[in-house]
Amino acid sequence: MGDCACYSNELHGDERNLVFAFLELTPACNNRCVGCSNVFADKRGPAPLNARRWIEIIEKLRPHVEFLKLTGGEPTLHPE
């Protein structure tokens, strides 16, 4: 499935606005925080999206979302 393909119906043709959107920059994390819910921190997933692609996604979401939360693993592990 391509970038954001699972949300395409929400972004194209459905005019309802979202209150929150959560974007996971990377699941990677080298910390072991006791209360962390990132159960995939040790697993390798697909390559992270580049900064240009994240900007495109955020620009698409902007008119439809009140609050945007960047989440996931340790953001400094993202290559960009």
C-alpha cells in the first residue's frame, strides 16, 4: 500500500473535518522508556518518508484537521 493510501477516501471525496491527525515520523527508537506504548520500536519497517513527502501529506491534511500530532519513535533517528 502506498503512502497514505489507506486514508485516501477520507482525504478525497469526504468533506468531514478531522479533529486530530497522528503522524508517525519513524517507529525507530533506541530508548527503553518504561511507559512507552511503541511496541514496534525494535522492529524494522518500511523506509521512512523523506521530508518532502511529509510536507505534501501535511499540506493535504491542513484544511481538514484542527490538531496535528507528530508521534512515533525517537524523531532524531529519522535520517532527515
